[in-house]
Amino acid sequence: MTENMMNYEVGRQLKLWRKQKNISGNLLAKRAGLSQSTISAIEHGYKSPTVQTLDKLCSAMEISLEDFFIGISRSRSGGARQVMDETLSGLSPEAQRKLIDFLKEVS
């Protein structure tokens, strides 16, 4: 797995936990002693958190590091499909159709 893909998965998992716990990015930042921009950069996969930072984030959300990484492990089994679904859901219906037609042509 590439570093960029791992950053993406860590960020996605952080966002999933934060949403599940119903915690805003600002509140998580305050609880963890980090900036909102750091939270955003991690969630978007632009920044790789240290283990210490992840520990702070998990503590702020009242979850264990183990639970955090178990979530990543579970999501990896369907990761490619999920990335595709998330990408398609962000496109207009016409753009979705064009992308699907293109993929059919190149496959």
C-alpha cells in the first residue's frame, strides 16, 4: 500500500469515527489540542498523523487506537469498491454515465 493510500484510509477512518461520535472538526481539534486545519488535512489525506497525534485524536473521541485500526482493516476488504462509489457519488448523473462508458471502452 502506498503512503498516499494509507493517508487516505487513515483520514477517511478519522472522519467516519468523528461523524459516528457526532463531533465537529472544531470540537475534535479543541479536545485533541490540535488545529482545525490539521484535522482537515488529515481527513483529506494531505497530512500523515504521527502515532502520538492519532492517540490524541482517539482519546478525544473516546476510542482506542486498536478500534481505530480495526476499522481500517475492515474497510480495506472493500476499499477499492468504496473509493469508486464515493467518486461516482460526487459526480453528476451525466458525468457518471460518461465515466462508466469510458471504463467499459478501456476494459
